[in-house]
Amino acid sequence: MSNRFKRAVIDDVTSRNIDASQQDYLLDLFESAMKSVATTLVREAKFDTSDFATAQMRDCDGFVLHVSRVRTDSRTGWIGVFQRGEQHLDVVGHLE
């Protein structure tokens, strides 16, 4: 099955100065970015959340997202780091 159609699983989240509704939306963005990057040979990618149409409505514009592919326990995982000023969110996930 193509990685684009696999289910995204969030394994771990660490946040600083992020409210719950922002975190939920940022996690949705991470899942989308993870699926998008997983279909390529890219090992690292950088996104600006301002490029996503709904980011401003949800007060999530202006974040920078770095996504990196990692190999753990014989499977491919993804690390995402969102940063905007003093706001920070680290996410670890995989596709299944």
C-alpha cells in the first residue's frame, strides 16, 4: 500500500506554550506533512504553516515545521518540530 494511504500514528508529543486547540491542528498538519514526505526519497523537509490555507483561521500561521525521517525498531518513523517564537512542539510518529 502507498504511504499516502496509510494511517498516521502519533507516538509522542512534547509542547511548550501551545494550547490544546493549536496542538490538535498542528498534529493534523504534521500527519499531512508526514504522509506527503513519506511518498518521496526526502529525508528532511521544511514547511511554513502560513502556506496552509486554514492555518490563519486556527492561529497556527507563522510556525516553521521541520520533518525528518528516522529509522527506529526496524521501521521508518518521523520527527516533527514546530517553532514560532516561544512556542514549540515536538512530535514523533509513524505510518501503518
